[in-house]
Amino acid sequence: MKKYLLIFLLLIISNIAFAQQYKSHKVAKGENVYRIAKRYNTTPEAIYRINPTAKDGIKEGEILAIPVTDDQEYKTHIVEKGDTVYSLSKQYGITVETIYILNPEAVNGININQILNVGKIEKKDPTAIDGSSEQGKDSVLDSLKATPEERSIIRFITHKVKRKETLYGIAKNYKITVEDIKKHNKRLYSEQIKKKDKIRIPVYAKTPTVKDTVVDTAVSRLTTTTKYIVQPKDTRYGIARRHGITIGELERLNPNMDTDFPIGMQITVPTSVFVPIKESIQPGFELYEVKPKETIFGILKRTRISSDSLFKMNPYLREGLKAGMVITIPKDTLVVEDVSKVGKYINLENKLYNFKPKKLAVMLPFSLDTLDLNARQQTEEYLKSKQSLRISLDLYSGILIAIDSARAKGITTELNVFDTQKRKNRKHIKELIDQNSFEDTDAVIGPLYQSNLETVAAELKKYNTPVFSPASRKESTMYDNFFQTRPTNAMLQDRILSFVEKDSTDKNIVIIVQQGKKHEGIKEKLIAKFPGAKVAKIEEGNYLYEVRLNKVLDNEKPNWVFLESNDVAMISNVIPLLNAKSESHKVTLFTTDKNNAFDDDNIKNEHLSKLHLHYPSVYREFDDTNENEKEKTVSLFVTRYRKAYNVNPSNWAVRGFDIAYDVLMRLGTADDLYHAVSFEGTTQYVKNKFNYDKKLLGGYYNKEVYLIKFDDDLKLSVVD
């Protein structure tokens, strides 16, 4: 019960972190905890947790222990009057995009006294010479930062948006870029323009014409120009580099250049090619031609360098990777991919490249509106009686561990938590969505109930936001943005029926099914799948006589028996009868639904083990003491969960972790989740595995199911 109260507190705080290592920091004059937290990319709460006395204030010269997940520090800047994101990018020699990546909140504008991260504090390696080590190469790469070119603004024009106008069309009309408009209308970084909106259009001092321009380059000067037709695989950076000029100089030569850079477009370039590509390569680096179907994360895996390093060497990669493109990589880093190791399961942790901050929303029925957290006894009683609340808290606790684990891999997450309160709460959920911004949310996990899930999927379909169902086994036939993470009962049944069918030619199939309408469907399905099977007669009250069992068992063939029931009395009657004949008649037991009745104390696991019970499952069993490489994620999760809550994780906590961690890993290996679920192969974490497929009508479903069996030693194993 203490665990659930703790999760309630975490729910209210909506933030959690478990430090992987610590760094000492000496407080400088004028520093506060918030600024120190920004410097080390952590939170004030995490610092207070390790240094509780800091809540009363900190003093110059005081030493603080700082929880960090990597060894990186960041420069900070306190926003002053007149500061803009653009001016700060110029001041610190970084791009506007970098500021937004380091400070996601800045897309909504910056305010005086706000603290921003404005670049990494670089660590120099005195032993690195001419790129002979990785750190040496990184120091070379860090010098390749883009420096924004400042243009003088004469005045601003107010433009009233007309029907069907787009930012691109407006920018083209005023002969400026979309970024120019967004810089002076910051809300447009997160909002779409609407009819009758009034936006500020900057008017820049006139740029000298090409004829009057003399462009300095690192090698020579521009004297004459010619026309060039954009070819397939061309990029702005590639063309600029081949002609010995910068992208800024290319844009000045072509002020009306289409930002989409279409094939066949005619542009102005210098007549001479001043710098051949090979001559532009720095010592310690080499050229590599991109192969067909090759991806960025594939190159990162083969070269074993960071995505930051790859983008610094090849800024044009942000426009997309194309076959035949020539890129720069460090020398002697390319390794040949061993295709023999590629199997059914894929490890997304080795394919990460998209490290932009992710935004997740969790929508679960916490029912906080009905609780008085000051009344501890009342809260504990409510927790004991409310199953949906316990499931929600377990899911949420697992999600928090997943976010922290992803952060250790370089994936940072902004988490927003919403209380859906109860089942069929359409009005409340619509209000939550209307009152909050979901446009840039990468994924929503929840709600718990199918009716609420359908409402969320319907409301967020306009943004194409993926909605993940954590618990419901029902699919959606209406919404393309609906992701069913839990296989349906039909999938579970089909999995074990297919397994038995493959090896049933010399087996005696026996069907024992509980009476009643609820079990008529599975009985008919079993008979249709195995028309030669023998059906045992069940007496009134769901009782099987031994004489009835003897009539359907075969003395010559192995007997494969399906037992379908949720009646403890019936199962406790049938299992001992089968167990008594397990050796003489070679009995193996199967069920399409191992429900709670099989776990009753009246059912002996020794019998199930002797009968080698086979059943389909959403979960797999794991051994958290196993040192096997495959179990490292399992052990790490269990260790973190025990440390955080002082109890072992439930299946729902594990499920919350697995779903959230899979979502974050997929977002880190693709541009969005729709791209990520197209990967061939299955992902597997602690107890769950995922392999999504698209329904012809409706959303996505997880088609992966485990087939579990009892071994002789009472242990459970996964049947391949």
C-alpha cells in the first residue's frame, strides 16, 4: 500500500529521475538550483532529492552532488531585454534549431530572466592530435557549427492571412523564408496559421544583386556565374560545397529559390568549381557513398559514431538521406555488417539517431477528483477497493521507469499526465483535449477503457497522433491512429491452435469444454480445426467422470488434450484425472485461455508440470537473476523498480514499462511512430513483445503472442 501512496505523490509531481552517477558542483556567485539543473540537464527536484538542505537555499562555494545520466554539461544564459532566439544563436555560435532542441519550451517564446541552455561545454583532450582519437575527431566536428548571417531589418509589415494561404506561399510572396516569419511570430512554431490571423512580416535591407556581389570563399572569389539544373540526389549543401561557397552565399545568389529544392529547378552558381570534394576533406576523415535502402541509423551503427558527429560533418543530412549521396565519415570506422546476426528480434537501442526531445501524454483513470489525500486511511481503503485505479497506478509507475531508462540512452521526454476519471467519460475527455495542446504530442498512452480510447483517437485524429491502448483487447475498426498493444483473445487462440495443428497428424486430440454459452464459441472453433478430435461428455454441474475420460483417450497414440474452463471445481476435477494417466497415456495438456481459475490453490502446479500444460500468453516469464545478455534489460528494470518502490513490479507495472520504452525507442529510431512500426522484426523487453501490423480498415494491432509451457521442474519456458 505504501507503494501506491508513493506513486500518488509522483503523479502529483509528474516527474521522476533515478541518477546513474553523480558529479560534484561548487556553487558560483549568483547561481541558483534551477540554473545548475539546466547546466547538467537534470531537474531541481532531482538535486533536492540528493541535497535536501538545498531547499533552504544555497551559498557561494557550497558543494552539491548532482545526479547526471551522462558526462555532459551545458552553457546557460539568462534572458535579458532585447534577446531573441536568433540573436542568442549568433551570440553563442549555434543554430536556432539547436536552441529549440536544448530548450523545447522556447518554441512558445522566451521571457526576461528565463534560463536557457545555449550549447555544450566542450571537454578538451590534450592527447588528441589531428583527429587520431575519437575525442580528437569530435573536437574537429565541433568546429563545424553553423553561424547565422544577420540581416538588417528596416521595418515590419502586418499581413492578414487570407483563406487557403500557407506560410510557404506568404514567405514566397514577400521573398523571405518561412523561418523569417516564425522568428518574429513565435507562436507559429507550435501553431498553424488561420484565416484572419495577423502576422508580422520583416522587411530586410535590400541585398546587393549578383552582378554587384563579390563573394569571399575559403579558396577563391566569385567572379562570374552560370545556371545549374538541380539533379536527383543533389542537396543545397552538396552544390554549395562543390562550388566552393557556403549555403548562405548560395541563397544570396538565389533569393527566390524554392525551399523544397525540387529536381529540375534552375539555380545560379559560380562558373568555376573552386573546391573538389576530395580536397575539402579534413585529415582523419574519408568519403562514403550511401548505398540503396541505407538508413541514417544503419550508418551510425556501422561507423559507431554519434548522430551529433555525423550531422556536424554532413549538415545536409537533415534534409534527408538518399542513395548515391557522398558523405564524410571518420577514417577506419566503417565496419562490415554481419548479416548472420540479423534475426527475428530487433534491438532498437542500437539504432537510435533521432534524439530530439519526445512528448508523451498518459491518460488513465486516477480519479483524483474523488480523493482526499490528507485522509490517509480513507485513501488506502479506496486503493484496496478500486481495481482500475491500482492498474492505472501500476501502469504509470512502469512508464516513469521507462522514461528514466530512455533518458539514460539519450532520449529525453516531456510527460503530461491526464486523469480520465471514469469509464465512458466522453465529455470530460473532450474538455481535456480542448484545453491542452496535443498537436505536437508524439504519442498518447491510454486511456484504460475502450470507449474512452475511441474518444481520444477520434479527437486526436486531426493531428494524426498515435493512441496506444495499454489494457483493452478490443481493436478499433474506425481510427488509423489507434494502436492495440495487447493481442486479442482470438490471436491467443489462433497461436496455440496453429502450434498443435503443425504436429497433430499422429496425435489423439481430445476436447474437454465447460458447458454454457460462454464456451460454445471455442468448442466450435476446436472442432472445426480438428474434425477428427474426440469430445469428452461433461455432466451437469461441469463434472467429468473417469469412465467418460477413458472413452476418449487412446492407448497407442500420444493424447493432446484441450481443457477449456474457468470453473475452479471443474478444473480441480479434470486435472487429477489427467495427471493419473499422464505417463500411461502420454497426456499433454493445452488450453487457449489460462485464466485465474488455473491459478487457484486447489489446482496443483505439480500436476500442470507433469502434464506439460501449454498455453498462449501476452506475457513471458523471466528470471531476474539470469546474467544472460538478453536478460540485462529485465534485471535493470527490476532493480530500478525495487529501488524506487521497495516492491517487485506487477504485470501491469511491467506492461507500462514495456509499452512506454518501446514507444520511446521507436521514436528514437525513426521520424515518427508510423515510420517506426514499419520495421520488420519484433521488439522484446521485460515481459512483452511488439510487432505491429495495419488493419485494412482501422488502426494497428500487435500480432506477437508467447506460447508458454510448464517444464518438469515446475518452471515456465517459452515454446519457439
